[in-house]
Amino acid sequence: MERIIVDGVNREMTQAELDLTLANRPNPRIAEIAKRQQEIIQELKQLDYKSIKRIQGNYTEAEWNLHVAYCDTLRNEYNDLEVEVV
């Protein structure tokens, strides 16, 4: 056993107890992550408009490819945030 400070308290615990204590802590960024996820969802919804315009033929192939790449970037960021919350 080691002497360790957890949440401002100096106490003895094994490494396994410490790992469990740290694993059960809530992620302090949860609110920030949830806010960013909502922003991403809203942005993707707005980008759906461009998808409709693409169907109507209002975008060139190059413009469309940029749009698709940006949507992929947003989705990847969202997925990375989901992993961080877990």
C-alpha cells in the first residue's frame, strides 16, 4: 500500500483501489463535450441543405467533395467526443 492524496485527502490505498477510484470519477468535461456535440449536430443539420442543393445540381464536383470532407471531419470529431465521455 502507498500513501496517496485523492480528492485532497491523504490516505493509504492499493494501486487497484486507486485505479478504481480514478475510473469512477465523472469526466469534468462532460458539459463541454455535450455542448460541442450539440453544436456539431446543428451544423450537420444545416449542411443537409447543401445536400439538397447538390441533388438539384447547384454544386460542382469539387465543391461537393469539400462539403463531404467537412461533414466527415465533423462526424469524426463527434465520435471522438463520444469515446471521451465513456
